[in-house]
Amino acid sequence: MTDNSHSLDVFGVGNALVDILAFVPEDFIEKHSLDRGVMTLMDPEKQGHILHDLEGTSLELRSGGSAANTMIAIAQSGGTGHYTSKVAADANGELYREDLLDNGISFDVKPASLTNGPTGTCVVLTTPDAERTMCTNLGVSTTLTPNDIDVDQLKRCQYSYVEGYLWDAPGPRQACVETMEQSKRHGVKVSFTFSDPFLLHRFSDDFRDLVKQYCDVVFCNADEARDFFGLDSIEECAEKLGKMVDLAFMTNSEKGCLVIANQQITPVAGFPVKAIDTVGAGDAFAGGVLFGLTHGYNPMQAARWGNYLGSAIVGIHGARLQQVPVDRIESIIKS
């Protein structure tokens, strides 16, 4: 049952990034020497070269960032939440704020001065095989600090949700820990996503400590789990993860996911779909799961809804569904 002492479902913390979406041919990735299929941090100059070469290409702009996508999936499912990140006093910052509010997510962050940098942007390049390569300039989002964590809002929520991408800069890293510390202090469950394999190459020891010390729920995909544990078998990875945290969800593309609950591993089937674009699938999955967990569903039911949202995202361009069939949640999770 939902805990009635918490009036909101999820308190999200992540990088505020305006997504710039584009379809590109395979040789575009090679031309710019990009690490295919992952997120690469870059300075404004390098990102500017990429945007210059996209002139004449149809572009789509919307609020993004991994945790923000998850928060929107929660709201689209019928849930509630408060989001914390850093935007600048520029056009992209205003676009970001209005887009989140329009999608039902509480967002009352005061824009930072442009002297601290612009609102972050992420150029999402999707190739014909539906793989996405992300080119990110974090901008002012790297100035997020523990002082930006609104504890009064946090206390209203059942869960906090923190993206691993924040660990790449000192201020946001401290904001991660502050969120988790305050969550533990006020009876809010902590959920955390590994976000990307490149983070595990650099911060695996830090993430181990975070998981063991703070986390109630962990999200990852099969590749991240393999990198985290240095193993090929996702079943063996799941066993090891289950010894570190009580509840974890490991996605595995079209196969669905593994739910690791109290060291019991349960596969949950996915939904067949023709892949167009994989961007945001993991974010939507986490949103579906968190909606389920905060609305009385068991972990397997929550994972089924997460699988549905993730598969629906794969079948469209971009990281957000236009409409979610909330009237069919019960039938979908039991199908």
C-alpha cells in the first residue's frame, strides 16, 4: 500500500539537459570520431562542430537528462514528483522549466546567472540501427551543490531517485550524497541508477560504496552489470548484485529484465517491438518501475510496467511518449 505520510511519489536529482535529437547516417559517427552507443562529455567547441554539421537536418528540442526523463515517465503513468537540477537564465533554461511543469513535475529551481555557463545540452544522434550516441555539454548543471537539495520537498516523497551521471563533477557528486543522507534521515527510500558503462570504468569503487551504504533500489542494464562485476554472465552479476542491495532491476534489451529481490532472481518478459531509437528506454523503464513501487505493485508487476514503457520508447524517436495508456496498466502488467 502507498505510504500516506508521503504526499509525493519521487524526488529526482539529475543533470538538466536540453535534448537535441537528430537522425544521422552511420558515417556521421565515424566522421566525428565518437564513441558509438554511449554518452561522451565534450566542451562547447566540439559540440558546436557537431551542431554545425547538423545544419539542414531536422532537429527536435525538449527537456531531458536521464533522471528528468524518468520523472516524466512517472508523471505520465499517473504519479507525482519533484525534480532538482540546475538551469541557467537563458532560453534553454526557460524551455526546460516550462516543459517539466507542463508534464506535471514540480520544478522550482531558480535559474543561475549566465556567468556560470549556459543550460546544459545533449545532442542525441540516432543511427539507422536505432543505436544512440550522445554528445553532452553539461553547462551550468555541474554547479549543482548540496545547498540545492530541498529537504522539505524530499521529505514529502516516498523515494528519491539519483542518476549516476551526477558523479562526474564534484558539486553534483556531493549533492548525490546529500540526497541519500537526507533520504535515510527522513525515511525516504533511496533508488540509484548506474546510468552508463563509462561511469563504471571510472567510479566502480565509489558506486559499490554508495550501493552498500545507502541504496534500497538499484537500476542498471546488462552491460553496466558486466562492467561493474567484470563477469560475462548476467545471472552471475545478478547474484552478486543481490548480495549488495535488497532490490535491483537489470534490463536486458528485448529480453525484458531481471528482478533481484532479497537475493531471489526473477526474469520478467519484455514486449516485442521494432526498434527505431533506443534513447531513453532505460529512463522510461525506471519511471515505470518507480510508479509501480509507489502505487502498491509488487516488484515483478512494477518491472512489467517498466518493460512496457521501455519498449514503447524504443518504437519512437526520442525519449518521451506522447501518451501513456494509464487505463490499461492493470491489464498490461498481468498480460
